[in-house]
Amino acid sequence: MKIEEIRENKRRFLDLLLEGDEQESMIETYLFRGDMFVLYDRDPVSVCVVTDEGNGVYELKNIATYEEFRGQGYGRRLIEYLFEHYRGRCRAMIVGTGDCPRILRFYERCGFRISHRVENFFIDHYDHPIFDCGEHLVDMVYLRKEF
């Protein structure tokens, strides 16, 4: 298993990014200004994009693992890598997600705590209804980890 930072041709991982954020135009808003990391277990398994939001705050904009590899610790390993990679320059990392208990528990197990909610985020920013965990997503739930 290895993790590599991707600096060029980031769009070659678009299929995997779409697993975590299903609207390409939303991915385009952060893909080229963010740092991209890919976790390989021979082949690419997980991907994430992190943006610098200023004042020592970094945002995990997208993290995705191919469906057949979910639940095997790849996403958690990628997040642990990010914590090490940004140590010393990051005072807090945030992540926004839908209000899905399974996903919220995943982030909480990784050390994040619920911070705040942005009402109607998925309604206001996506051109079609977004579903996760069998639920129509409306609000974005933000979690935060202090360093």
C-alpha cells in the first residue's frame, strides 16, 4: 500500500472522485486548487482532495473509495496520512458531509467532531437531488478536528 500526491492530470481520477461527490461541476470548484492524494493497493483504491482555507484551516473536500474496497480501512488510512502530512501547518481540518449517521460515525472515529451545519446546502448547490444512506440530503454537516 502506498499514498502518492498527484500534481498533474488530476482528472484521470474523476471516476473515483465522483464516488465521493457526484456532480462534476462541484468537483471542478476545488480540484485544481487542492492537494490530491491517491492510496494504491496495487491499483488506485481511494482518493482525496484537501484545500487550504487560510489561517491554518484545511478542508477535506472529497474522499472516496471504490465501493468494492469500502469498509477495509483504506479511507481511515488516507485520513491518518493527511493528519501527518499537514502536521505543523494545520491548526484545524474540516470536512463537510451529508447527514448520514454511518458517515458521521466514520469521521468521528477518525477524530473529527461535529462543528456546524449549513442548511439547504445540497438543494442550493447541486443541480439534482443527492441521496446517501437512502436519504435525500438537504443540509451539509461540518466536522472539525483541532491539531
